[in-house]
Amino acid sequence: KSKKSGWWKVAFYNGSGWVDPKYLTSVTAMPSAKYKAIKKLPVYAKAKSSSKYLGTLKTNKKVRIVKKSNSWVQINLSGHYGWVQAKYLRKV
């Protein structure tokens, strides 16, 4: 986080911007550890297999977990976001 004239710089999806901190709340960050896929995985736009298919995560590809929702995790792979089933990821 950076500060400029009372505003904070924040990162989101594929960009960044400045925001007045009165609009921010504190949250617990996900661990920054990397995980790898133990098999080829479909990646979806939402945490359900009926949502839009975004592509495939290759076996042994390393990703970072952004957040969890039941048995699904949102991943960040080089600035791209999607959802995969958590049971097919292992901590590196």
C-alpha cells in the first residue's frame, strides 16, 4: 500500500488506482504460498462448474490462491483470475 495526499494506492484484477481510505476496510489476506495443480483442471468464472468455462490449468502449473468458497478457490495466474476445485491443488 502506498499513500499519496491521504489517499491509498490499491491493486485490483489487472490494474491499480487510488482510493480514499474511508472507503476501505481491513481484511485478512490469504496466504501468499504457491500451489500447484495435481491434474489438468478446468477453470471457471465463478465457483461452480455451470459457470462460464475460462480455460484449463495444466498439471503442475503453479498458482496463488486469492479466496475460498466452500470446495472452490479463486486463483491468480499471472494476473488472470478464475475458480478451480480446491481438492486438486497442493501447496508447493
